Amino acid sequence: MIRSFISRLGRWQSVLGLALVFILAVIFSPHAHDGSIIFLAPGNLTDILRQQSEIGIMALAMTLVIISGGIDLSVGSVLAFSASLVAMLLVRWQPGLPETAQIGLAIVATVGLCTFLGVINGSIIHRLRIQPFIMTLAAMIGVRGLARWMTQNNNIDFGFGHDISADFASIFSNKFLVIGLWGAAAVIFYLLLERTVFGRYVRAIGENEKAAIYTGLPIAMVKVTVYALCGLAAGLAGVIHAARSYQGNPNDGVAYELDAIAAVVIGGTSLAGGKGSIFGTIVGTLIMGILTNLLRLCLIDANMELIIKAVIIIVAVWLQLERKARS
């Protein structure tokens, strides 16, 4: 009975972690002049969701990649490439189209190219049998260089006048639109993983790729697709990032891939592949967001913030290993 209880507790460890972090945030949050808890202010809570939206969107796709037995270290660089490209298209491209059409085409072209970068990752990993860590590490370096070369290593500022780029920034930096995009992406990825044959293929390949090959599963299609989705998600996050920061900066997105992976791992997805959930990833993303918000409200040093996050990641992985050992 005790072992069964521990096993059930392990399945909900990410939710329990979220509840614990939320309670700690309420307890240690500074208070406003009127005595109210700053952390619980509606504006602060929605700010957490908006601030985590970019990492959250990338983490959803990263979940599929990790469940399939892979990893993608290039998403931070792809985000920077996306932000830089959409900024260039809005500022320097003059097609003479209606404003809505130009914004739409700029976003579609940007996200489409980022998706293609994901296709390249998946194709090379499958066809050349290169380890995902090595391939996506090379892509992280190469795409960052591509973004810097494309912009000549300069920021592309926009959105401060009354032109098309200002309208783009106004629309896609809207708090509730950004949160809504993350929510919509979460629903889509949940359905894809839990309610489709493709999702079952992803889990089967992550659990035992050799067995999946012998049973005739479409290994190439699944691998290319999960990395393409990762590129798509990073591209969408880059569009949001550009709108929120009012610039396309080829040097942005550094270590974003680590935050996305951390959210996935804290949410209970196994780095060994085969096990994980979109719900867990959302919980992991919220844990990271609430923790970051609390530390900043309390004016904790940024370096200490990184140390605390590192400890949380280690604990999350250790709990996974303990749960696996019990089962």
C-alpha cells in the first residue's frame, strides 16, 4: 500500500511541485503599500504567463522531440533567426501589399523557414545517423551565425513610429493574444501526442527504436516531423519575441533551449525517451515562471537565480530516477 501511494505521488510530483512553488511565492512575496500581495495581483500573474509564453511554446515541441529519444539544442538560435528575419521583412521589404497581407506573409515566410530548418535537423539525424545532441549543437552554432550574417550583426529596431512594423508590434505583444497563442499551441500538441497515431509512434520510437524499426513504424517521418515542429515552435516564439522586444536581435535567445529543456524535464518527461506529457511540460514551464518571478520580486541576484534553477533541475531528474527505480 505504501509503495502504491509513493508511485501515485510520483506521477503527480510536477503538480505538487507547482503547488509548493505557488505557496512559497505567496508567503515570500513582497507587499504593496495597501498591504496586498504583489505576487497575487492579476497583472503580475498574467505577466508570468506572457513572460513564459516563448519558452512555453518551444517546450511543447521539445516534449515531442525528447519523448522520441532526441534533443534539440538549436531552438534558441532559431528564435533569434526568426526574430531577425521577421524584423527585416517588416522594415526593409516593400511589396506594396495591404498591411495585413504583408504582416501575414512575413510571419508565414519566417515560420516556414524555421520549420524547414527543423526538417534539415531531423533529416540529417535520421539519414546520416548523427546523434541529435551533436547535430542540433552544430545547428545552434550555424543558425546563430546565419542570423548574424543576415543582419550584419546589427539589431533591427522597429515599432516606434506609425508604420506597419508598429502595428505588428502592437498586435503581437498584446498580453492576452500571446497567452492565447500558447494556450492554443498547448491544446494542439496535447491532441497530437495523446489522441493521434502519430503520438503513439513518437512514444514507441522513444521507448525502443529498434523494436519500432522491426514493427515497420515510419521512423523517418516521425523524426523529421518532431524536429520540424520544434523549428515551427521556435519560429513562432521568435515572432512573439520580436514584437515584445521591438527589435530583431541576432544575439537574442541565448540559453533559451536550456530553459525549454528544463521545463520539459521538470514536468516529468524522461530524457531517456518514451515517457512524458504535454500537461507536465506546461506545469514545468509554470514552475520555472513562478520561481523566476518570485526571485525577481524579492530582488534576488540574477546569478543566484541561475544556481537555484540548476538545483531544481537536478532534483527533478533525481526524482525521475527514483521513481523509475521503484517501478
